[in-house]
Amino acid sequence: MYRMADVSEHLEVMNKCSVVPEHIREAVLLQALQTAFVRDKLHRARYTKGDIPDDLCRKMILFIEDNLCNHIHIGMLMEAFHCSESFLSHYFKKHMHVSFSTYIYRAKMERAKQWLVEGNKTISEIADLLNYSDVQAFSHAFRRMTGETPTKYREFRRVKQN
């Protein structure tokens, strides 16, 4: 995966070469940034639920999904899988390419989206089921993830379905 550090290295090498014209430098920088962006997108989209890299990750994902409505934390996985917090955190991030807490956040938002469109739960009930301290905290998290408030998301998706 390309990182910004890789782009910086390209720039440093070019800056050491005094004969490289400015327009070539800009073109190389643009190409490096585009490559970094595409690789990052591909890297993030690499795994779907049906394509989890190994058995331990699969078990952790199932455990998370089964306990999403509980106040889930890494300590629960430590107890369930008899592993240290450090091992689980690093293992999860290495294989899923996202931190444990980010995965939980995204999974909660996906469950919320599903309930908003399919179910007849109120936003308050959804916030409570997903262990948010209050509706405002849930709404803020939901909006940060989707760019829409839960109410707008529900209204738009329900109209779209009909």
C-alpha cells in the first residue's frame, strides 16, 4: 500500500535532481498521489464479510456481530478467545486493515442503517440498543459516518423503497 511517506520519498529524490523540470515534478507528484489514493481505496475494500482472511478473524467478527447490542469492548474478546489485548488488537488490525474500535463503530452504523430502513424502531430505541449514551450522541456518530441525520436517512431510504 502506498503511504504519504512513499510520496514524500519520491519528492525528495526529485528535489535532489536539479535537472528535472517543474512540470515533470508536478506530473510525478500527481501520479504518486493518484496511485496512493487508488491503492488505499482498494486496500480498504479488500475484504467483505464473506471474504474474511482466516478462522480467528471470522470468529471474532461473528462474536462482534452477536454482541453488537452489548457494550462491546476488546476485553470481551480477550475473555472469549483467551488472548491478550495487545495480541488481539494487532491481529485484528493486521488482518482486517482497520482497528477494533473502528470496526465496531462501522458495524453499529450498518446495523443502525438496517433498522432505520427496515424496522419500526424509533431513533431513540436504536440509540439505546446500540449503547449510545443518548440520542444526540448516536445522531452525531451517525451523521459523521453517513453525512445525514438518522431521520433524513430513514425518510430518504423509505421513500426510495416505495
